[in-house]
Amino acid sequence: MSYHDLHITTADISRRSIFDMPYGYEVTCTRVGGWKLWRGKEFVAGEYGGMDGLRLDVDGHVIVDSLNTEEQQ
């Protein structure tokens, strides 16, 4: 496996490999902040924080799914 297998989904980004996204996207995970997606210094989406959420999967295996979807409501 490689970073090519990491797929990102947000309210504004349909599921796609990080490899196929524009340059500058970065995924981080910290004990305090959880999973976050950044573009440069701009916060795009995260596991916590009142945003629409973030779904990360590696080759179909979900790592985190806090994405608010109609099915979850």
C-alpha cells in the first residue's frame, strides 16, 4: 500500500485518491485534533470541529467517517 490508496471525501470533495487531488493537500492526525485535511495552511475538513466532516478510507477500508450525510441524519 501507498498514499495512492488513501481516498478522501468531504461535503465539497467527492471520493478521490489523494494522489489525484491538486498539489498541496495534507492529511494529519493528532491526539487532540483527530484527523484533519489541509490545503497549505488552510483547514479544509476534519473529524471534529463543527465542519461537515471527513471520510478517509484506505483502499475501501474506512479509517474515519464523521461526514454528515442524509443517510446518517
